[in-house]
Amino acid sequence: MESTRNKLIKILAGNQDKYISGQLLSERLNISRNAVWKHMKELEKDGYVIVGKSNKGYKITNTPNKLSENTIQWGLNTQWLGRTIIHKETTASTQIIAHQAAQDNAKHGTIIIADEQTKGRGRMDRTWHSAQNKGIWLSIILRPAILPYLAPQLTLLTATVLAETIRSYTNTEPLIKWPNDILLNNKKTAGILTEMQAEQDQIQYVVIGIGVNVNQTYNELPQDVNLNATSLQIETNKDWSIKNIIQDLLVTFEKSYETYMKNGFSEVKQKWENSGFKIGENILIKTSRDQWEAAFLGIAEDGALIYKGIDKEEKRLYSGEIEWFQGGEMDYVK
């Protein structure tokens, strides 16, 4: 059930710059006039500028750009994604909070968002530098009615959503590096970490972690990753509204997810391969026991990388390290 605060935000957002009476709000929300006033005071704490006049009611004259449950939901045009938001100014990792919330029966579509992560992590426990108010650090809780072996498809879907969102804002052409990175100018600007709790034939929940470098300057990225990381600000020479990007990301994700649940993986696969980094080129595949050169052909429905080796047979790779050739030399884009 939608919270009273969410309902109030929807009403106010739909009547922005217009007075709406306290009596009407009381009736539509089924709460007292005093309760309406208390909700308004909570919005003011978030930075909303509210004008109240006798015989007219309340009017929002300014909305803040900072992140909070209220500001993200203000103007968020989704049906179920982000209807419940857990916001933290600082946390070790949104993934940790998401797992805890999911185990406590958090709803499908709940998101966890942080201004800063102190122990952000990516695939294979690599550190993800999550500076305060400089990027998007969020996790999404999903409870999809799909078999557990199909869960990697959600990582690929998320990658297409990130690429589409970044493209719409920056007018650049992001590329998706298998299995979970988004590149701009061959440098990493976003990553995905998908984790799951499941039984043999049923998913209990999936947590999709998303990290996007948005407003870092070159010097604000850790020196050890300056050669292979970037941000939207670096690539466009422009500061961006993190709140607006989050809202558009959630809208795009919800639409893509619903299409996927209705029609299957084929559209996701096509979008992914249209933006796939180095598809049709040679790569070097490294496992704990061996390494070999192969042609990168695309992705399979189970999320595997499809390649053709020296024996000319098509095969699948589910885990391993890839070194990507560029100009005949090794380009260490990790």
C-alpha cells in the first residue's frame, strides 16, 4: 500500500506552483488537517519551500536538488519501482542494506540509495570508490518470477538501461563491456553487481547494485584508476543533476523490466549486442588454468559470453578475465 507521504508528494507535484487547500488534502489523504501540516514540515526539512496562506492552502515554490526519499519520489513517474525508498547519507554498501531489507520482506521494487559508500564493491569484490554526492550509488530489490538460472539476464538488462540513460543525457555512445561495465571512451563510468538469494527452482529475491560516476573531476577519482575510469562530468565538461538521472534511470528500468517479463530476453539481447564492447573482435580469455585468444561473437540467453576459438567452434564462457585487444596491443580496461 502506498504511504501517505507518497500520496501527498504526488498531489503536490501534480499541482506545483498552485495553492491546494489543507481541507482538500485532508480529505484526499484521509488524515487530519494537523497531520497535513506535520507532513509539510517534514518536507521543509528536506529543503522544500512551502508557502501556506489562509483560505488558499499550501503551495510549493521551490524543490531541492539533494537526495532523499522525498526528493526522489517528487516527480518520479514509475508505477512500482522506487515507491519504497531507503536513503542513507553514508553507508558501507547499499548492497548490505538491500539484503537485510529483502530478508525482512521489503517489497519488489524497493530501492536503497546512498550519498556515499565507504565500502562500495563491484564484481569479484573489487573496490568501487563511491564519493559523497558525486555519483549514483543504489541497489534495487526485485522478486522476479523467473528460474534462478535466468538471473544473469537481469544484469544484462540493467546494462542496457544504464547505456540508454547515459546516452540520453550525454549524447555520447556508451559501450557495454561484458559482463557488467559501462564504458565511455573506453573508460569505465558505471558498473553493476547482481546478487541473488534462491532455492533450486525459485528466486526469493535479487539485489541489483548500480554505481555510476557522475560529477567527479579527473583529480577526484583515485589515482590508481585514473587510467581506466571516468565520469559523466569528465566526458561532457558539465555537472549533472544526480536526482534527475536517478529518476530517469528508474523509469527506463521499470519499462525495460516489464517488457522483459512479458516478452522474454530477445529484445534485451539485441540491445546489449548493439552496444557490446569489442563484439566481432579478438579478445584474450584468461582462467585460473589457461589462456587463449578468441573471437567475441556476442552473448547467450543465460548471460554467457559466446566466442569462437582456434578450433572454429562456438563456445560459452561463464566466468573468467578478459583482456581486450586494441590496435594490436593489449588494452587493460578492467
